Amino acid sequence: MGASHLEYKRWVASRANSAMEQLRDYSDERLLLGCIYCGAQNDTREHVPSRVLLDRPYPENLPVVGACQPCNNSFSKDEEYVACLIEAVIAGTTDPAQIRRPAIAVLLDRSPALRARIEASKTYEGNTALFKVEHERVRRVLLKLARCHAAYELKQECREEPTSIWWQPLELLPEQFLAEFNAPHAIQTYGEIGSRGMQRLRVAEIKLAGPSGEERFLHLILNDWVEVQEGRYRFQAIDDGGVVRIKIVIGEYLACEAAWEL
């Protein structure tokens, strides 16, 4: 992982507002009605991020969004697959004894079919273990998470297909791209007034030195990352200029960005 990422993590760790805060939504409640996925009656509550991506004790103030029972239940197997795949890739094996997260080690031990499925996708390149990814399952989970963050943080309904979506291991991102991906976002336009995302905005003052030594100050409004659980999950929800962008990092391994043009 690049130095810019490590510097960013040290900066985030020192800032109290990077953790999940209990924020009340003051935006118009009519902007988002029904199940976050399909629009049907939202008779259940969906945690975001999914708990299988986090470790106990779970963080306080985990976001919840409304979902119908069929949609809520439809993601669980895919979420287990993604959580187990990430840890298997990091460990290079599905052996529970070598998995870094105890909860995932238990899940693999108790789900022999899932473990066998992931193990069967493993090949070797030299001494390096490679796993063939079931891309549609990963896409479903990442898109679900992005839609939930857009709803909870930005009060944006993003049920349509995204304009773009990508995911990649952090370590494979080019250094300059990684630095830009990890950086706070300087907003150009405001999103929904009263939304949680707007409440999280921070003002930064940057001191600049001119060629002859004179100083001036630049004030920026920044949309920073929210760290749900250190080392496990962080996200950034951006509503800027008619484009909603959600960035996600899972396990400090898998990076994702989904975008919708509104």
C-alpha cells in the first residue's frame, strides 16, 4: 500500500469526526419512500454496511435504511460470499485457521459448501494463490451498499443502474489515482439541504505561499471519508453537481466507486 494511503489513515485516525456520528436527517422525508431497492413497502430495516463486513463489537450508530423483506433477504448469501472471498484472497487460502477475521473463519468452518466453492476457484501463478471472482455477486453487494449510502447520507434515490461502477484491490491502484481516491472531496455545489451528508461537511483552511514569500489562505468545504470501523469499512458519499458518487473501501483491501448522473 502506498505512502499516501498510510499518511491519509494517520490523519483520519486523529480526527474525531471521521467516526460514525448519530446525525438526524432534516431533509424532506418525501424524497425517499418505500424499499430502498424496489420501492415496495419498507417493512424491514437494513444495516449498512452489512454486519458480515464488520467485527464485534459492532460500531454504535450503524446506519439503517428501509427495505422490503424479499429484497432484504436476497443479499445475504452474496454478502457472505464477498466477505469470505476477501479474507480468502488476503490469506491465500480458505483454511479457517489462517483467516485473519475470527467471524469469517467461523463462517467458512460452518459453511462447507461456500468454502468449497471459493476453494474450487483457486489457481496458482507460481507461488501466488489466485481466486476466480464471481463478478456479478460482487457487483450486487457493492451496488447494494452504494445505494444504501446514497439514501442514508444524501437522501438520493439511486434505484436505477449506475452510470458507472468499478472495484479493484487498493494495492493495484496506481499511486496517483490512489492518492486522489483517498483524498477528501472539495465540494463544488451543495447536495440536499439538511441531509446527513451535508451535515458532515467540514471547512478547511489551507495556507499558500506565493513566489515572493507572501502568504494567502484558501478556504475549502470538504466532504471527508467516514470510517465505520477502523480497518474494516469506510465510505465517502458525494452529491456534487448533478452526480452522486459513493466510494467504499472494505477490509482496507477492496476499493469501489459507483456513480449516478441525476
